[in-house]
Amino acid sequence: MSATDNSLTHAYPVAQRQDALRAQHAALFMPIYESHWRAIIWFILAMALFIYGLMSLGLTFARLYGGIGELGSMVMRMLPPDPGRFNAYLYAMLETLAIALLGTLAAAIVAFPLGFLAARNTTLNRLVQFMARRSFDTLRGVDILIWALIWINVVGLGPFAGVLALFMADLGIFGKLFSEAIEAADDKPVEGVLSTGGTSLASVRFGVLPQLMPVMLSQMLYQFESNTRSASIIGIVGAGGIGLILSEQIRTLELQQMSFVILMILVTVSVIDFFCSKIRFSIIGKRAH
Amino acid sequence: MNSLDLHSAAYAQAVALKRRQLVLGLLVLLVCVLLSGHIAEISYSKFFDNIGAFSSYISRIVHLENGQSVLSDPAEWFWGWKKWLALMGETLLMAYVGTLLGATAALGLCFLASKNVTANTTVVFATRRLLEFSRTVPEMVFALIFVVAFSLGPLPGILALAIHSTGALGKLFAEVVENIDMKPVDGVVSTGGSWLHKVRFAVLPQVASNFASYALLRFEINVRGAAVLGFVGAGGIGQTLLEVIRKFYYADVSALLVMIIATVMLIDALTERVRHKLLGQERNS
């Protein structure tokens, strides 16, 4: 083969060399519409749907152009950020964090026992496991903002509804994640504890929990981060937190104060992310991605 | 003191240290929780007084106005299915267009955010900060602002989804690009290829299937997002959902929720199949 290659590159004139290469690698020299015709059809269909979407949803160039002009002038009016009623914003931000913390924690505490019911290896029977899994799916399928609207009907406007909304959505997420962690737990430490004469309680405490705790804590920290973001928007529908202030500001067009509040959210989210990854680092002992 | 005693003493010390840290951590957490409970106006009496209202709410949304269960008369339950299906279609289309716009923008930006493809560190830094900004601002906040600039309708919703997707996908795409095999890149550069040649012929073939898979994942997320963007007037089924919840049309609430959940599950199942196929293709090639 190397001899052939050699002759290909040196002995023949260019045109002949190309012909020989074409013959050797016929598939590579096929015109693209022959070799990738499926991909091309998919691409055309995708583009057709895209263009249909643009037209049916009213994404015309004129509207886009006008809107971008308006957006540009809005951005100019947002600058510089104005701290306005700083204390009120700070309190709303604290309320946001409080909602996120309580929602996450309450959901984790309730999901812990339920996770065992939804895990294949610790459940009571298959029906219970199936029902638990489907319940978690349903809880997760309903968006946090929808849960917030429902809880506002029950406990009224305010942060409490927000806590309960995060609780519902997180219960679905934790239920799923915890049960997966339980299923992934190794049996051997349990056997080890039992073989040294430990009780079944001891086998859970020293065999299972040490495997689950780091995973669950790190999932809780991730969820807390994500909930900080969610809690900052649920105020838009009236469930407490800084979102309420944001939606008021956009309605009254207090744009300078609004940009300050947005910056405040960004800074808070980054700080929370930073501390959560620190804590996760100290729990797991390595940087988790 | 023999070595066993030394070991057990060291062990006891280590355990005591861990316990102290645990207790301290729990105390800090407890203080935070109590403070949070106060700030978030947690009220057990309100909760337990109204928990009945929650179960009655749930029971009301699964009953028709004549008191029958919704399952007894599906036609009556889904009385507005034509209108709702059209809205659901609009929601899906918003998610699709938003994802495609976002993925295209992310595709353009991700190479500029990858250290191994773009040598200019200033460009890399600036692109990364831009992507970070567009994924940290929640899409609801973008939607709120865009509704004012572009007026009500699906357009602000699509733009909000597109910008958020650009940020989220741009980061993921850049991570994929940073993990590619650099030999093809060296090959193209050594034959005198430009930056564009490098990206097109050395980088893109290695990352295309991963990119498509991430974009599909994002589409899933955007379908959920698009379903609630209507809460701020940014198009899709959310507007109608908000109306029926606020106006207490109980059976409609459950009908719309069932519709949204079913659609989301269907999309999840479909995209998962396509993603498996894509990633399988990559392994085979």
C-alpha cells in the first residue's frame, strides 16, 4: 500500500494522480447532493418550517426593525442604573433568597423518604414505584409559574405562595434525582456492615447514607442555585420576591431603577453560584461539573 | 500508648472535628431557615387553614361545571380543543424558531469563545462575558422588556427564547469545541487554510452531532419556557392559561395543563430518540 501511495504522489502527473485518488476514495468524491441527500432534505424541511414560523408568528422585518429601534432607546434610558429605593430592593432580594432556600429545603426533606418509594431496589412494590415515578413526572411537568398561580389561589398573594410553588416543582425534581441516587448506591458496603453483625438500621446509617449524602447535598445546592433564578421571576405573577418589583418597574417604565434591579439579580445569582460551588467542593472533595 | 490507641485517639479526634463542623453547619442553616421563614411570611395557620382549599382546588379542576368528573365527558372537558391546539402549535413554533435562532447565533459565537480556535484572548473574553450575560438574565425578564419594545405577541417571546438559548448553547458549544482533537486543525492550518477554513473543515465535522444534540435538548427546555411566556403577554398558550386560572374556569385549567404536560412529554420522547440516533451515528463514524 505504501508503495502505491508513493507512486501516486511522485511517479504520475497531477491529473492521473487525481484520477487514481478518485478511484480509490469514490465515496469521498461523490457530489454532496448524492452522499448527503437525506441530510439535505431534512435541512430544507427545517428551513421551510422556520420560514413558515417566521411568517405565521408575525416576525416581519419591519416589526423587528421598529422594535430594535425602540429597544435601543430603552437601553439608553436604562443607563445609568439608579439605586432608587435601595432598601426596598434589598429586602425583595432577601425575600427571593428566602423563598429559594425554604422551597429547596422543604422539597428535599419531603422527597427524601419518597425517593426510597420510587427507587427500584427499596420500593414496597412495583405499583407503588410506578405511581411515585409518575407523580414526580407530573409535578415536574407543571412549570413553577403555574404552580405559583395555583398556590396564589390557595394562600393568597405573597412570598408564601412562592415557597409552595418552588416546593411542588422541586419535589418532582428531587424525587426523581434521589430515587436515581438510591438505585445507583452500591450494595457491598451494606453487606459489609451486616457481615460484621450490624443491625439493618446500622447498615442504612453506615452503608447507604454515606453514599447518598454527598450526591443529594450537591443536588440540593444545584437546585438552590436554579431556584434563586426562578424565585426572582415568580414575583411577576404575584408570588413574592424581586420579580414583583421588576414587573412594576416595567409597567411604570422606571427603566433606570429596573436596570439596577436586574444588575442586583445578576450579582446575587453569581454570588450564590460561587458559594454553592465552594460548599459543593468541600462536600464532594472535587470540582463537580 | 501502643499504635492502636494512637490510631483510635486520632480517629476520635477526626470524628469530633467532623461532628463540630456538622453541628456548626446545621446551626447556620437553622438560623437561615428561621430568618427566611420570617421574611417569606411563612404562616402555619394560613397553610393549615387553607390546605383544604388546595385539595378542593385540585378536586374542582378535575370536575366539570355539572359536578361530573372530567373523564365522564371528554368532549365537554376539551370543548375548546381547536383553539387550544392552535395555541399549542403556536407555542411549539415559538420554541422552534427561538431555538433555531439561538442555536445559529451560538454557532457563530462559540468559536470566538473557544481558546483553541481563537487566539485573540480579548475576543474570547468578550464573547464569553456576552454569552454569560445572555444566559444569566432569566428569559422572563427579557420577555418583559421586549414586550414593551416590540409590543404584545409571539415576537418578543421568540426573541427572549433566542437570546437565552444563545447564552446557554454558546457555553455548551464552546466547551465541546475546546475538547476537540487538534490534529485536523493543525492539518488545515499547515496547508495554508484561513480561520474560516479551519472552522469549516477541521472543527465543524468533529462537533456537529454534539451541537445538534444540545440544540434538541434546548428545544425541549424552550417548549416548557414558551408555554409560560404568555404570562407576560409574549405569545403562546400561557396567556390563555393565565386567563382561565385567574377567572376560575376550573375544568379548563386541568384541560390546558393536561395538554401542556402531554405535549412536553411527547417532545421529550421524540427528541430523546433523535439525540440517541445522532450520538450513535457519531460513535459509529
